Amino acid sequence: MKPRRLSGSERKTISLTITSLGREGEGLALFEGKRIYVPDALPGEAVTATLTDQLDRDVFRAVLESMERPGDMRDLPPCPHYGSCGGCSLQHIKEEAYKDWKTTGIKSLLEKAGLRPGYWDDSVFIPQATRRRATFAVLKKGREIFCGFQERRSHRITKIDSCLLLHPRLLELLEGSKPFLSELLRDGRQADLFLQVVDGQAEGVLTGIAPPTRTMSETMITWANALNLHRLGWRGKQRDEPETLVQRYPVRARFGPLTVDLPPGAFLQPSREGEHALSEAIRSMLGEAQGPFLDLFAGCGTFTGVLVEKGAVHAVELDPAAVSSLDKAKGSLKLTVERRNLFTAPVETKKLNAFGAAVMDPPRAGAAEQSETLSRSRIPALVYVSCNPATFAKDALILEKGGYSLHRVQVVDQFIWSAHTELVGLFRKQ
């Protein structure tokens, strides 16, 4: 059934004992045959909570009203904005319990799906203050500019002046942008500001404003110069392609021997440290694998650079700007680039058989269509990088039906203090 908000008469306040944590990090309790999820509650705790939403026939969400008995896992959240800001959901858990939950949660999910890796690498936990890209909600009210993140399941903005997740340079850029946002934004209308820092370079994209006038463009030029932004752009809606208004210098990223001129607002791994951890996992899992190599969902070349160090690479990506940037960066390297929609036109099995190993890094939706053709291929080794363990498990079952076995798995936690987790899996053809 479709989730629905409960009416006033349905919102019962009840006493619960939390038994475990759900996949989203919410406390889970059983009450009169129903499953009740309570954000901010932990196993072993006795709480009073009010039902707010029906998620399924016998599944509900509740809001925590009071803590009758705290549990052993509870800790004081280190951030002053925690609870109002929607960016983090798991700061109230002790560090060791948090790490254990992240790792055991992935193991449990794969085991329930019938997947039993031969080996588990040690999990990698990325430190705080490393997030190099973020989209901030920005709002002008009179003479004041509100910048921050939306509250959990709300459009209200929590104004932030600090964030333990973000690279310090992002916070400097956000603060320095306020005078210019005051000139560009309409009173009472919310916009979004994307900021990204890449190896000391910085760029911004402002979303949700009208096409800039000459005066607004001049303001953006002053903004970019004042904050040493390499590039500054705008777009009307979130899914529109950003239009560059100020380009002072190229924004470049280095991936092994590749130096790529990034398109505006290019997708990168959330942190440099996370990118390094995933790249090292790929190197380790491929080991002595022989090319040529196939890079599926290649983006701007984050993992293409890892592969091209080992041999010839064919990179496949849908986004035209990313394809163009990667193609221009190849120089004399043994690299070919192809634009292809891997959801509607996956690489055919016959073509796959020409490769010695492949890397696949799909979006959260997974890669069911491409997994089907891969399952019928003779590629000896496949490394699958995933930001969604649930779709990873579904695709892994497709691969196993075709004769692959899940040989190794490593958990990489880039999404600190959230329920999201990345993992890297090595599949070998039996």
C-alpha cells in the first residue's frame, strides 16, 4: 500500500520497547502485531512515541515523545544541529555500535538474499570533515539569508553555521556566498546552492532562480572573483544541465594517469578519501587480472584511471558531458569511450566476451539489465561498486544464476552518520 499520513484521531501515543535497528537506522518495536519504526530510538530502550504514518498494512512510523529508559548504545550527538538538520540520522549511537551496525547490516542483507561471499575485507570508515560536495537550501527573508539543510521529511530549512561532515572549505564558501545570494535571490523564494571542492579548486551552481539579467551576471562575476571560485553557473531546475556563467579556470580532477576537465556540477565520489578507498578496493580485487578492461557507468573516469594503469580500457557512460570530458582526456592512453544507455541498451554478451575483467558502478537503481547480459558472458572477473546494497543483492543473484560466485566484499562507509552504505564486490566466473 502507499504510505499515508495518519489523521489526528489515529495518532495514538503508546509505550514501546525497542528491539532492534531497521535498515534506515530507526528503532524497531513490535506492538499488537504491528511493526513500529521510531527514529532516534535504539535497541533496549523503553520509549513513549506517537504514531504518525502508516507505511504498510501492519507497519507504522512514530515520533519519539519521551525516553523512559535509555539503552547502552546511546551517545550524545556531537553536532549542535543534530535533531533539527536532516543531514544526519545516526549521531546518537556510540561509534563502535554504529560501525558494527553498518557492517553486520550488509552481511545480514546479503545472507538473507542467499549470498555468501567467500571473504570479507575489513570495512573502511571515512573520517568526518571530508565531504567535498554538498547542495545547500538557501532562502532570503528580508535582509537575512538562511543557508543550510532541510529538516527530516520537511521543506523547512535548518540554518547551519557549522557541519562536522563537510570539508572546511565548503563552509567558508557558503559563508562567503551570503552577500551575493542576498542580491540574487527573491524574497521568500527558496533556491539551492551546489558547492564542490576538487583538489583545492572550487565551483558552484545556483538552482531555482530566473535566468540571470546583466546585473545578476555581474554579481556572479564579482562573487566568483571574491571567493576564488574556478567556475560558477546556474540552472532553472534541479534536473536541468547547468549553464556556466563564470569560468575563471578549468576544474580538473586527476584519476591515475587521467587528467579530466570536469563538466559543471560533475558527479564525483563524496570525498577524496572515499574515492581512494574504493579505488584501492578495485585494485586489490582485480589483482593480476589481464585486460582489456571494461568500465561500465564510467562517469567522468573515477575508476577508468585505475584500470588504464593496468591496460587498455573501454569506458561506457550515458551522460554526454561526462563522455565528452573523458574522451578529451584520453590523449595517447589506451582508452576508448562510448556513450550508451546501459538500462535500455546494455553491452551485449558477445562484446563482453572480449574483455578480461570489468568494473561496474551503477546508480542506486542498480543494473539489472546489464547484469543479465554479464551473467551470460565469459568475463573472468567483475568488480561491482554499489551505493545501494539492496539493488546490489538483486543484481548479484542474477550474476550467480549465470555462473558467477561472489568471492569478496568490502564495506566502505562514505555516508557518515546516515543509513546509506557503499560496498564493493568481486565476482568470479565459475
